[in-house]
Amino acid sequence: MHFELRGSARADLAGIWLVSANRWGVDQAEAYVRLIGERLAAICDFPRSYPVHQGRHEGFRKAATGEHVIFYWIQSDLIDVVRVLHNRMDFDELLE
């Protein structure tokens, strides 16, 4: 299985990289985004091993990595990555 990033997830990752680079430097930003990429690969290998989000928008699965949470749907042949949000954000307000 493979994953596809929605536009909102791409924007989230770009923002994560930018904030990380400004606070901790480019090398740390690259390492952190790589960590998120490794979690995405693990999701592709075992998509049902991560819990279902129990919020207003049920059905999403979520996988924590570092200070962020990846929200995704399992489609028949792909992982649809909807958002990558900081763990302190209001998930239900930001999920589509």
C-alpha cells in the first residue's frame, strides 16, 4: 500500500519544516520531517494498527510521531493522509 498527501497535509508538513528550521535549524527540520516520513511508511505497512480517532469526525485513524499526529483514512489501495497536526491543536476543529 502507498500513501497520498492531501493539500492540507502537504501544507501542514511545509509549516512543520519551516517552524522547525526557524527554531532548531535546517538539519533538525530535515530530521524531524524524515521521522514523520518513517511513520507514514509504517502506516502503509500496518494501517489498521493505529487507533481510530474518537472525536466529532469519526473514522479517521491517527498515528502519533514526535509532537505531531497524522490523521488518515484507509482506502482500498492507498492511505489518504488528511492532516499532520501538532498534538496541542484542537483536532476536531481542524479536521475536514
